[in-house]
Amino acid sequence: MLMNQREATVPDGVYCTLIGDMRKSGTFRSFQSDFIQMMPKDELISVTIKLQHNCLSDSRRYGGSFVPILHEYLLIWKKTAQTLFMASLGIAQEAQKAVARTWRSAIRMAMMQLGGQASLQDIYLEAEKVAGHLIQKNPHWQAKIRQTLQKHFQHVERWVWAV
């Protein structure tokens, strides 16, 4: 839905989404948070919170410590000239960096890509793809990978490690 709005908007055009949160069977879901995570970060202009009126839940009486949801969000975006493919690629790269934030998680991600068990050389090659942002900051990244493997992973045989 939101991607369709973006595609229908001309570059430098503004598009908006009015969205609320949901609580169902005791589980809370924040849709505005999901939308912000899946869209290009540089396009978000503002998040405006507005009161919600005439809700179905207004007529119900709730007991206990239930707190009703009384607001919704207006997400305001300004489309950049980049294509949807490039925007999606940027979002995917940000998500990968978030998951591979530490050496341990980056190596775990690389090992999972390799089937859960791999040689040290294969781990190096996959880590270069997964943890480029960590490698840039550490000129001794191969030693760091070996140290992390010894500390957190299972040694199967010479030069082979498993998750």
C-alpha cells in the first residue's frame, strides 16, 4: 500500500499515510513503526500524532488496567528521485547492518548463509559480504573473526567451525 503511494508520487512530491495501532487478543501492534522501518529513512519528513475520534471501542466499557488507544499517526514523506529498487536495496542493507551489528552476530549470519558449518576461508569470504561495515573499522578483522569463532562457536575440525 505505502509503496504504491510512493510510486504514484512524482519526485519531490509529498505523500501521507494516516495509520493507527492495534491491540487484538492482548497483543499490541504498532503499524506506524513497521511503515517507518520499511520505507527510505531520508524520505520521512514528519510523524504527527492526532487524536482518534468516533472509534468502535469508544462505546465499550473496559475493566482492569486496560488502556484504550486514543490516537493515530500521520506519516508524511517526500519522495526522492531514487527508484523503488534502489530505495529497497538501501532498506535491505540497513536491516542487514542492524542484524550484523556485532562480530558474533555477523559471523552467525555468515555461518547460516553457509549452512551452519564452514571452513575458515569460506567464513572470511562470507563475512566480507555480511560485515563490510565492521571490516572497514578493523584492519585486523580476520584475527577478530578467529577470536570470535574460538569464543562463541563450535570447533569441528582443523579450520572448520559450526554454529
